[in-house]
Amino acid sequence: MSNWIILFVFLIIVSLALALFKKKDRKAPADFPYQSKNVLCSPAERSFLGALDKIVGNGYRIFAKVRLADIVEVNQGLSSSARQSAFNRISRKHLDFVICNARDLSIVGAIELDDKSHLKKGRRERDQFLDKALEAAGVSMLRVKAQSTYSIKEVLSDLDSAFNIKVGGILEEIPDLSETVKEPGEKQLDEAIDNSNAGTAAPVCPKCGGELIERVATKGQYAGQKFWGCSNFPKCKFTKKAEQTPGSQPEKENGVKFTIDP
């Protein structure tokens, strides 16, 4: 009789162990309920970042989506509870762009690209906190209103005024033209190419946001003709014909494919 009792107890223990294991196994996927967001920046942010990179040159580096707590810290001398409270207020906030010196990555300043969402009450309160926190930490801030196009000359002037960085020397060399910052369509791309021929920054690829580079086809029926090719080739194979020079053959229809040497 005792053997039956022992066997019964053993079966109960095994059943409970299996039930517990299955319960944990069912919960395992819910412990990591995450998926990729695919891109770091919105199309407007990505294009504006490309324009900023061209403007500041090799002397500076621009980082996107930087956590506020990565560029400011809580003062020493506070109680543990006060320090934790102050840290909590900055730990979940981020800045659109941060400019650093390329040499040592010392912080130059922060840039916020303000779209219509910044008009909401909750967002205005967040913006006021960011401004005051950065001011208290001695970090310069520049706010740029999001719009479809930006004047390169005006952005250069704003950067000089906000951060006193060494880009002002080329202000007089750049005409007051616009740089597209939204995801460009065909018409916007044509305008960007026209601007680039007038001395502005190179146009942006409408597929991946990379810089378009003027190339010359080396093979095929279009050999010798100029065209715009993406700088991210071969990952991105976007191409677009360049403007025909006076006296050259008539333009071909849009959509032609050019051969790019690796």
C-alpha cells in the first residue's frame, strides 16, 4: 500500500513540474515583445541630417537621436532620491541631432527639428524642459522649424550664431538657394540637381537618402553620357540622367539604365 502512495505522490510531483515548465515556455516569447523600427530617422530628419553633414564638413560630426542623459548629467552633492528624480527626468528624452568636434567628439551643441507635433501642449512642456536643462548644463541649442525646403545660407548663418563653429567662411560663396529635406520626388530631385549645378550641395537619392554623384557611363548604348548615380552603389542602384550639354544629342526618355563601374 505504501508503494502505491509513494508512486501517487511521485506522479503528482512530475505533473506539477511539467505544468510549470509548459507555463514558463508559453510566457517566454512575451518576455521580448520587440520588433525592428526599420529606420532610425524620419524622411525629413534623414534628409536634413544629410544637408547638415554637407554644411559642417569634416571638422564636425553630427549624431542623430541622442539621449539627453548622454550629453548632460546630474550635479554632484544631491541626495540619492534627488539625484534619481533628476536623472529620471532626462533618461527618457532624446535630441534630434547633436554636433561634436570630429577630433575629440567634444559636444558643440544640439539641434531640434520642430514639426507640427511641437505645437501640442505636452510637447511644448517637453521642449521647455529641454531648453532649460541644456541651458543649465551650458549646452547650446538651436531649434529649426521643419519645412519642405531650407536655405543653405540661412542654415549656415543659424549654425554660426548658435554654436560659433567655423563654417561662416563659405557663406559668401553659396547663393541663397534651397535644399530639399523631405523625401524628394522627381520634381524635387530635378530642382536639387539644378541647384547643385549652381554651387549648392549635391542632390539626395530619393530611394535611400544617399548623395547623388555625377558620373559618365562607360558601357552600353549610353557610353560617354553623364548621369546621376547613388553614392551607395551597389547597394542602391538608382540612376537619373544629367542635364544635356549644349550641342549634344537630344535627351532620352526618363527611366534609362546606365552602367556603373564598381
